[in-house]
Amino acid sequence: MLVSYQHIAYFLGEPDLSPYLLLGTLYIIFGTLTAYVRLILQGFELIKSAALVHAIDRGSRLVFAIGLVTLGYGALGALGGYVLGFFFATIVGLKYIREEYIFEYQSGAEIKYNLRRRIAEYTIPLTAVSTANRIDKEVDTILVGWFLNPAAVSFYVLGKQIVSFVEAPASSLGFTISPALGSEKADENTKRAAKIYEISLLNILTLYVPGAAGLAIISEPFIEIVFGTDYSGAAPVLQVFGIYVILAAVMNITSNGLDFLGKARFRAVLKGITAVLNLILNLLLIPTIGVAGAAISTVITYMIYTFGSVYVMHIELDLRLKHLISKSTQIFGVTILMSFLVFLYLSQTNGIISLVGGVVIGIISWGIFSLSVGLIQINDIKSLIE
């Protein structure tokens, strides 16, 4: 990038892009290092330290980006703010790893036979998964723009951004439990690893199934009130993505865990198959259904990916399927009752006050129904408050 940034800008016909590409070299370096130190800390099960690095990254990039833009450096200043955020997060992470681990392990111990080769071999399927996942997440947006129009792209991107925001808690939980699954399996504590995953999965479903249902119900008034009636076309996309929210939440605690259990190769194959299938479905559904077709394609293929991944997790850890099915049935039952009350309320009222009221009714009814069937316990609520 450093050598060719001017040539790239010339090739694209955008000479003003040159300084951004030049600064982008530092973005690549420190962005990569930030991800590296965070994942190393995760591997040592130092989740709080990894969270600190993440917080420094996000917090400092916000301060520096806004500060540099305010000082008049524009978009280049915003990019520079990201680089500075990565830089400080990298420094903190490397310093912690150096002080806590490098000094401790400088004992002259030999590296195990073929370890470098095994690491390189395992990197290949991980890279394949990451690449396929990135392509899979972007190709649908590109095809929406190709077949439809910029307005449809904005509707689709808006729906994806809302879903991405909702995913955050599940992503944090997945980051936390994944190394624990690997270490417990390595110590032959399969039952304990299974219990960790089962509890995490049921907690995710308890929160995200009713949350996704509520999001689908309020999507239309929410979009119109928050973003305006011009974006009402995003409501059908968000409704379809309600199912995707659940699948993505489940995969957030499953995908990384499979990598720690040594199943990255399987994930790479399955992700590659579903990515190709997603492309085919997009080509078929977008021209016929419209922007909602892209969302439907994503949901169908991601459902295959999710069920396949959970099945492999079951094979690895011998999950209690009857217990999971029983609890899941209760979760869906509570969701149906809650959704009926919220839908009944919103069908008779409108406006922002009514929208807030619908959300409150949903939360209260969900809490009451969940307590009555034992999905959540009073002691859990007390410990959370304390």
C-alpha cells in the first residue's frame, strides 16, 4: 500500500484519494496489531484485559476522530482518529502481554515439533472463514444496488446496521466463553464445556427471540418515527432480519467456540457453501421480490450455517438436546404471548409515546411470563441488581 497508493488513486481516477490511502497503511498496521493483541489476551482467557484494549480502541478513536474533524481536518482527520485509537490500544495490549507473559516464559523452552506448521495450517481455514464471511456480508448490498436503486441500498443498509447494533451483547458473550470451551475440552471436562455452552445458548435465546419478535412488530413505526417516512421501505427488511438477529446471536457464541475446539476447517467448508448459495438466491430473489429478497436470502443461508454449526457443537460436546428443546419451547411460547399483547396495543394507537408504551408492555409481559415458567429466576434478578 505504501509503495502503490498513488498508482491506486490514479487507477481509480480519484487523485484526492492519495492521502487517505497513505494514511491507510498505518490503519492496516495498527488495526491488525490491535486485533492481534486482543485475540492473544482472549486466548489466555484474560477477558477483562481484552475488553480494556477494546474500550481504549473505541473510546480513543471517538475522541480523536471528533477532535480532528472539529479542528478542521475533515474526513482525513476522522481516519487519523481511527489510526490513533488503534495505536494506543496496540501499545497498551503489547505492553501488558510483554510484562505478564514474555518475561515469564523466557525460560529457553523448546517449541514443540511441527507447531509452526500446525499453526500455519490452522490459519488457512480461519482465513477462509473470515474472507467468505466478509464477502457474504457485502455481496448482497452490492447486488441490491446493481439490480435496484440507491434508495433500496439505503433501506437494506439501514436494516443491517440496526441488526449489527442489536448483536453486540451476544458477540461479547461469545468472545468471553469461546476460550473456556477450548480449555475445558482440552482438559477433558466435556460435560462442563457442554454446560457452559447450553447455559449461554439458552440465555441468548431467552433474550433474543422475544427481542427479535418485538423488533419485527415495531419496525414500521420505529423506522418512520426515528428516520422519517422516506425510509419506510426499510421496515420489511427489518422484519425479515428479525429472524437473522436470532441466528446471528446464536452464531456469536458458536462460531468462535468451534474454532477453539479445532473445527475451523468445518466452518470454512460450510461457510463457503452457504456463501455460494446466498449469491445464487440473491440473483434469483432480488429481481423478483426486491430488497426484501436480499434479506430472505441471507436468512435462509444463515439458517443452514447456524444449524450446521450447532449440530457440530453437539457432536463435540454431547449437548442435552431434550433439555434445550424443552426450554426453547418455553421461550417461543413466552414470545408468542408477549407479541400478541404488544401487537394488540400498537394496532389501536400510534405515535412515539405509543411506541415507547409498546416497548414497556413487551418488557413487562416478557418478564412476568418468563418468571412464571422459570426461564428467569428472582435470585438472578437480585444478584444482577446488587
